[in-house]
Amino acid sequence: MVAKRDYYEILELEKDATEQEIKKSFRKLARKYHPDKNPDNPEAEKKFKEMQEAYAILSNPEERRKYDMFGHNRPDGSPFGPGGFQGVNISFDEIFGGGFDSIFSQFFGSSQKRNTSGSDLLYHHSVPFITAMNGSDEEIEIDVDKKCISCDGNGSSSIDGSRICPSCDGRGQIEKISMIGPFTQRSRQECPSCIGSGRIITNPCVDCNGNGRLNQRVKVKFSIQPGINSGTRLRLKGQGEAPKRNQGRNGDLFVEIDVEQHKWFERDGADLIMALPLSFTDLALGKKITIPHIDGKKLAISIPANSKPGETITISSRGLPVPMNNSVRGSVVIVLKLEMPNKFSNTMRKKLKLISKDLDSELSSIENRLEEESKRRRAN
Ligand SMILES: [Zn+2]
Ligand SMILES: [Zn+2]
């Protein structure tokens, strides 16, 4: 049997971590390993569950104290009961908003009502680089559990097709009594018989089997603003999963935008950076170059005579629009590079020999050059 990992180690924490640090670290890791972000990845799923367990203990002062004292071998057995920790569903929404605390406090006897709303969903969407320039209106198709139209989400095929749930007497919740060590803990849970609705469907809707929702392919439209960065998450409120049998609200749909790479530009916010490989003579004599640009107009680059490799040319207001302030644009920054030919013909070699003496005479002595170079390098 594999040894159980240390809770602090799982959450990447020191033993004296504060409550805030515990929460912060959990949130960071939960985002990384959330099942929505790692579909069909059993390793991430295992990690997600492992860190939920660690958080449930370390975020509870009493449980943390016991853990610090006894580690995993508490004399009163697992705090989660004989079955051990089973994992919980935390939606992305809850990780963002911090509502996950209430889910964890339930383990140890709080009586908060469980959130029966539909889950939030995360969808990845790639757009070409030009979208960062112009913005766009997007339409995607996703498969999502939506309210069943046939029964209007209540799961019953007829208005009188349900009766009061006998397990919870129509309250939708049941009280669970569990032992945490020597203590009896009462907690309320959603009634599993009626999924919290308080009513049992006697005549279930044939389309959704009484669930009140159905997996459907739906079209979702949204706009991307100019200046968008990769990794930006758009929140489409209420466009996530529908709740079961109208119990609660729809989840949200998060669309994470991935902006594809440009052929030669790198991005630094709204600035665009490119390397321009030039020949020795272009750098020495200067040159005007025109290249196509993402704003539809040509980009004219004027390389001054006597330019050196590594120097930059900045063309302002030709970069990407600044998000939220699209009338302002970043710069294009051009880094000059020296490109050497792969080979020299005999004729070229002869011509180069002719100028090499003159070139040498323009430079200082080799010792001086070495000193100057090292001074510049060390100054950086
Ligand atoms: Zn239905
Ligand atoms: Zn019930």
C-alpha cells in the first residue's frame, strides 16, 4: 500500500501556514487540477480529490490540531468515517468566488444547504492572431445539460405526476448524523430520493427520465474585444449546466480564449516585438523595408545607416489595441539582427578582401576592442 501523503505537502505549505495561505494555495491548485480543466485525466482527478481532503482538514482548526498531533494515524479513526474521504463537486464558480468554504464546513457538522444549482462549465476556444487586432463575433457549439423542454424542467410528464417525497417529507433535505471521533455531528444533506426537490416523480418525463434536463447541442454566441490576451476567461452567465428538476439556477459557461501565435510577432501586452534579420551591408548602409502588417496597411521600417545588431527600432501606435481603450494602440518594436550568408562565392570573397583592410582601420586595436566589449557587457 502506498503511504498517504502529508497534507501540508499536498497543498505545498509550511507547517505554520496561516488560514489565508491555506486558502490561497488550495485555490491555486484547485484551478490547476479541476476536472473541468483536465477532462479524462485520472491523475489530475486523483490530485484534485487528494487536495480536497487535505483542505477539509487543514482549513478546520480543530481537525488541523488533531492532524498536527497524530498525523494520519488518529486514535479515533478517519475523520471522514469508515469509508474515508469521498470527494466533493466544486464548480469553478465556487473556486473563483470562495464559496467552496461552505462545502467543506459541511463535513464537520455545519448545516448549510447544499448548492443544487447546475454546474459551471469551462470551454477552450482558439482564435487566430488577427482577432487580437480586430476583435470578432464568435459562435461555438457545445454539448450541455439543458432544461428539458418536454417537461419544462420539472421531470414529470403531467402536472399531477408527482407526490411528496416520503424520505424527507417534502423538505428536500435529510439530516445525517455522523460520528467525528467521540462527537456526534448533525449535518443536513440534499435528499437523494428526490434530488432536493421534495417531490417524487410518479410519472417521469420520457425524454429526460425525470431528471428535468437533457444533454443537448447548443449554439453559443459571444464577442471578443480587440486586444484580447491568451488565457482570458469570458463568463457567460447562466449558459452552463441547467439544475436538476429546476432546483436552483443555471451554472455559468466560462470560455477560455487561446490566441494563436503570429508568424513573426511576439506579444508584450499591446506591444508587438519582432526580430529583423539583415545583411551586414544593410546594417552598415541603412535600408528602407516595407512588410505587410496586421492592421491592413504596410509597415515601413527605416533602418538608419551604421546600425548595430541588437539595436531596436520602435514604431509607435502600430501595435495591438489596448483592451478597454481600443483607440490607443501599442508599439511595434523591431530588434535588428545580423544574418550571415551560408556560403560566399569566390567573387564575393575577393570583394570582401578588398574592403577588409579598410574596415580594420576603422576599428581600434584588438586589445582596446576586448576591453570596451567587456566593459559594456559588465555594465549590464
Ligand atoms: Zn423532461
Ligand atoms: Zn426527498
